[in-house]
Amino acid sequence: MTTSNYTGVSHTVFHLLGIPGLEKKHMWISIPFFISYVSALLGNSLLIFIILTKPSLHEPMYLFLCMLAGADIVLSTCTVPQALAIFWFHAGEISLDCCIAQLFFTHSTFISESGILLVMALDRYIAICYPLRYRTILTQALIGKIGVAIFLRSYGIMSPIIFLLKRLTFCKSDILPNTACKHIVLAHVSCDDIRVNIWYGFFVLMSTVILDVVLIFVSYVLILRAVFHIPSRDARHKALNTCGSHVCVIILFYGPGIFTTLIQRFGRHISPHIHVLVADICILAPPMLNPIIYGIKTKQIRDQVVHLLFTKQK
């Protein structure tokens, strides 16, 4: 790529448009954004509070769920307040450094959530296939180390993105047609060669999210194999029931992401606002719905929520 058609001046301040083509409807669009963000904050904060304050929930499954709830709060907070500022106050101006910081934490947290879902699948595998050794294998010390490893993997693999973006000259445009900064969206307004950014982004996707999906699939194949060897029908049903919430969350997390990837790859004639809205659903839906799914389908959490919210009112 050459810079002959551009000024050569590298922009250091950008303007986020929000949802391109729907600027006049931003105020209405802000309503589901606001509701989902408040719901995510309240639901995940309540989930974390209940798990940390109830010793009976200090088990591996719930500690991993606590990590997931924390990641949901971070993921929502990285993007939704910025979108609401655009919708309500037309405050889409963002500096290059803030833009890079936002996309770094957004992508890193997304990778963290994928890693947490993977270890939750492994947790279910150990609980069902090795029930007598479950608590001796997944000790609190090991869970802490797993949490650190997930954090280091996600933030470590995203760190080169900072340097790959800082080396670019952003002279094409200072307009970003999105509600938040994204790696490729920002790279595309550069007038330099961004093939390294594209290939590294592909490497990150394959070595984290795609690898996690494959390992989760393998885990559930082994789980189903073990479950169908259980002679008791009731025991089989109970074992499968413990995986229900996790399967719902997996579908909710990866489903929109896969759909977004397919639209970006094959939907070249689809309106830009559809691309942005579908990508936003990936950020909005899981943090809002995860606490609801676990609250409804997990009896221990449901009982604690009812006790906390209603018992004290008597």
C-alpha cells in the first residue's frame, strides 16, 4: 500500500461514529445498550458477592463462574459506556492511545472469557469422569494458578498488537465507523501495509478462541462418552444436568462471534450498521444473560439469591 493519495499526516485523534447509517436512531438504540449494561453490572456483581461470601459455594465450578462474572463486568465496561457517550452526547472523540488501550482490554478480556469457558468444560469433565478425585485434583491453589495462566495468556498474546498499531501511520481518515475501537477497524484507516496486523490477528484467533472451541468440543465428547457408560438413568440425567448451564453459556458466547465472523467474511453486501450491531451483540448479550442462566439453572445459586433478596424482608 502506498501513501501517495494521502496527506502523510498521522492522526492522533479519532471520531467514533457509533452505528453508521443509524445516527438519527442512536437515542432509541441506547435503551437496550443501557439496560443490558446495568443488568450485566448488577447480575454479575450479585453473582460474585454470593459466591465469595458463601463458603458452601467455594467449589471449583463456582470459583470459575466467579472469574467469568468478573470478566463479564470488564468486557461490558470496556465498550458500553463509550457507546452510550456517543449515543447520548455525540462524544465520539478518542485519542489514539485511548483507542489502542480500549481495543487491547476488550480483545484481551474476550480471550480471557474463552479461556475460562475452556477450564469450566475441563472442570465438568473431571467432576463427571473422576468424581472421587474431583476436589483433590482441583484444589484452590491450582484454581488460582489457572486464573493467573488465563490472565497471562490473554494479555500476553495481545501485547504485540500495541506495537503493531503504534508503528502505523493513520493518514487515511480519522473516522472510525463503530461504537468502539477494534484492531482491524483502526488498522484499516492506516496508509501503511497492514498484512502483519492481519496475519497476527489471525494467529491470535486460531491459537486462543479456535483452539479453546476445539478443546471444549473434545471435553464434551469425553463427557458424553463417560455419561452414557453410567448404568443408572437417573445418574446419567443428573450428570448431564450439571453441564446444562455451561452449554448454554458456550452457545451464547461463541454463537454470535461465529455469526459475526461469517458476516465479515461473506457479507460484503450487507449494510455496515448490521456488521456493527452484530459485533455489539457479542459484547452485550453474554454479560447480561450469563448470571440469569446460572441463576435459573443452578439450584445452589438460585437458593442463595432468593435467600439474599427476600429472606431479610420478612
